[in-house]
Amino acid sequence: MTRETLYRQLPSVEELLNRETAVRLAAQTSRAFVAAETARVLASIRAMISRGEDERAVVEAIDKIDQLLERQVVADLRPSLAPVINATGVIIHTNLGRALLSESAVRAVVAAARSYTNLEYDVAAGKRSRRDLHAARLLAELLGCEAATVVNNNAAAVFLILNTLAAGREVIVSRGELVEIGGSFRIPEIMRRSGALLREIGTTNKTKLSDYQSAISDNTALVLRVHPSNYRIIGFTERPALEELAALARRARVPLVEDLGSGLLTELSDCGVRDEPKARESLAAGADLVCFSGDKLLGGPQAGIIAGREELIRPIRSNPLMRVLRVDKLTYAALEATLISYKKGKEREEIPVINMIAARRDDIERRARKLARRLRPRLRAELELKLLAGFSVVGGGSCPEVQLPTMLLALADRQVSPNSLEEKLRLGEPPVIARVEKDQVLVDLRTVLPEQEPALVEAMARL
Ligand SMILES: *Cc1c(COP(=O)(O)O)cnc(C)c1O
């Protein structure tokens, strides 16, 4: 067939729009939208013809044009953000959206989204109020401090603290704490942008109290301590205890601020989480302000929490940048519900991040055995499924040295490479994100929700 003949076989937009598929799609969306999608499908086939593609392929595309249209409409209406199954065993997986919200937090978000709220309104007084009162009382209570405020994330919290309390003046930081977190958050860079002047002291592995002492001058705005979340310097190291540093800062009348990163709020030492500082303890040890993320070990929404002395929080609240970095009602709703779980003492049961950290290998093994029993009869003969003892990690730059004992499902195929098995899981619907190690695909149920197990079984059975 000549190109001209092929072009002539193409239906018109009008013809296609009157066919059953397009009429049905238009009823679900709009005629204008389906018309535009139809024009795109026709243009793609015209492009095939003009490129001189194989005639059979072109004829097949023309035959299946209704299917092509439907597939394109579905793909075009799919949001880019979508749920995935996290089978990596990395609990606070930054690439996969960090903390999952608790059921009560999800319900609070939905309720706040559907309705007007008292976001900036004092119902009792019948007049305007401030949004940042929400969560403030709960935080102050849980952390044992005077005041607290919430911003977009912890990077914003660090930035706002520095900009408010230290612009144009010096901030003393140990060289061992000038960290980069998650690729784009570098303390020196944030400091420069905030207008504060970095005064580095000590060395990478050792900073003494006397280093702080001799750096403090009339131009010192604050002493900043940073929790080196995602790495550890081990061996010949030294840094002063927070109490000592606090005493020094107090004598010099310079505020001491600690960027905690994760801001642990509960006891997890029985799970192996030992050298992660607790926000409450830092404040009790004399930090004037602490800041931390809402969606790391706290297990809540993305947020940055600033807590400590009222006289330091007050100017932060009235910094015009607070308006730039403030959070919305959905964040307050999720955060307050999360904090209420802590207040009740129910964080292990209710908050997914804490629940996953506390899960024992025995519990995970029981789930893994059950899943394997259901899955085995559905696997191809070449696919081998085994249980394998291994470790999960906390992730999110928290507790890098903690290994949580787990029981993995290990998949190997005599013919297909583990990387292509992993890819197949990843490209499925929903995507399953697993890891490949030692020629096997490893699935860790610690980070898979029980209600996701049926979908996981289906995905693995499709292999
Ligand atoms: C994670 C982290 C941050 C950044 O927090 P975000 O909530 O991701 O903005 C800052 N400081 C430390 C020490 C961290 O661990």
C-alpha cells in the first residue's frame, strides 16, 4: 500500500468520536477532552505512516484505534503521585514519602479537608485567632517546654531559626556537625542563605568544650548543635555533652539550638534504637530551642517543629518569613492526631513508623510463612521462594547503625535474572519496590501493610 492509501484508511476525528468507545469515554469525562485525545491518537498514527513504518504495524494500529484511545485517556488521567508497596524494609524511606500516617491522622486530614475549620478562628471568643496555636499546646506538653511552632519541614525550621535569631551575626558549629542530609540540605548552605555567619570550630572528629568557649564573642548569635543523623564518626572522637555545652551557653548568655533531625518522642531502646536523641531530653538538658522533622521518627506529616523557650519562639513566629513557611490545615490535622497518640501512650499501636520499628522478627516471620504458603502454588516451577533471615533499617537518615532483625522472602529464578524480576515487580500495578542482593530479590514485610499483602501476592504470582 502507498502512504496515500494508508492515510485514507484513517477515520476522521468526527467518525471516531461517534463510535461506542469514544461516546462512553466522553460520558465519563467531556466531549472536548476526548476530541483532543482522539486528535492525538490520529496524529501518532499519521506520524507512523510518514516515518515509513511497517505497513502491518500501521494497519494494526488503525484496527485497534479505539483501544489505543482508551488506553491513552486512562494514562493521561492518571496522577503522577501514586501509592506503591514498600517491600524494601526501609521504614522512613525518603524516596517513598517517609512516614505513613496513622489511621486517626488520616481521618483527621479527611475531616479537615471536607469541612471549614477553626484554622484561624477562636470559636469561644467569636473572633480571629492565630493558626500556629494548633499543635503548640500538645507539643509543649509532650516535650516539657514553654512554646512550640510548626513550619513546612525541618529544613525550613533550621532556616527560620537562623534567619530570626542570627542574621548578620555568628553561629558557632562544630566541624564534625557540618552535615549534608538527603542530598540538598547542607548546613553551611542553609546558614549562608539565612544571612547568618558560620563560625566553624574544632575538627571533623574532635570538638572540645574549650573550642566553643574560645569562639564565643560579642558577635555570637547562637551555638548550633546538629545531630549527624545519617552518619557516625567512630573511633577517636569527642564532643561535649549537651549539659556542659548548655551550661557554657547559659554563662555566656548565648542561646543553644539543637537540630535533632528526627526528634524521637518515645522509648525505643528495646528495639535497638539507642543513640538517637530524644527531643524532651535535649530540652531538659538545657537546649534553648530544638527543631526536628514531623515525618521521620515522629511518624507524622511533613513538618518542621520548633520547640523551646517562649522568648525565642516569639520572634520566630513574627518573622515575615513565617508566612512563607507556614503549614496548612491538613498538616495541623495530621500532626495533632499523631501527637494525641503519644499523649495517650498508644504510639506503638497507632503510629505506623513506631509500630514497624517495634515489630519483632517472629511476627514478621509468621506473616512471611503465611504469604509464602499462599504464593507457592501459583509460582512457575523455575521460581524458587525461600525465607531468609535478614535486617530492616529505620531509614530517613535516622539511626544508621541500627539493624532490625527481620524475615525476608527471597525470590530467585533459574532462567530470569534477579534484576529483571525486580523490574517486573516495580513496573506492575501497584508498583512493588524490592531490593536485590546476592542474586535474589528480597521482599521485607516489615514495611508492607497487612492490607497490601493480597496485592503483593498477586504481583509476585505474576512473575
Ligand atoms: C532530616 C534532617 C533535616 C531536614 O529535615 P526535613 O524535614 O527533611 O526538611 C535537617 N537536619 C537534620 C539533622 C536532619 O536529620
